[in-house]
Amino acid sequence: MTYADERVAAEMGRVLMAIYRAGMQVRLWPEAMSGRAGARIVPGPGARVRRMSAPRSASGSGDSPLAAIYAAVQLMNRRAGAIVVRVDE
């Protein structure tokens, strides 16, 4: 594993932990025809307990799974009008 691969893996873990702490779940899938990845962030089972209304799900796509997660997080934060999950790009 190269240094760049280690950096991507560390950033992916940091982002997934931030989403998990917010009570959300992430679903990833490859888009084989275009060579891209897709991500969907959905409320987890404990999301309703913590908040009055659970945040809506958000989808994103990108050149890599990490880029797809970033796109979904940005959409979710924009819809909420606040920072639900803090991700620094």
C-alpha cells in the first residue's frame, strides 16, 4: 500500500466515523458502465431517537467512493440548512 492509498483509507475511515456518530448509515455501489461510484446516506435506526425528525436521505456520485460520499454529505448539509456531518475536503 502506498502513502497515497493510506491517506485515502484514513480519510475514508474518518468520514465514515463522522457519519456514524451522526446516526446515519452509508451505502456504496460501483457504477460499472461509467467507472464511477455512488453513495447514499440514510438515517440509521437510532436517528429518530436523537432528533425530533430524522434527516432525509441523500445520494451522490463521484470518481471514487470517497468523492461520492463527499457529494452526498454536501447535499445532506445543504438540505438541512446546517452542518449535519462536518467533512473538510
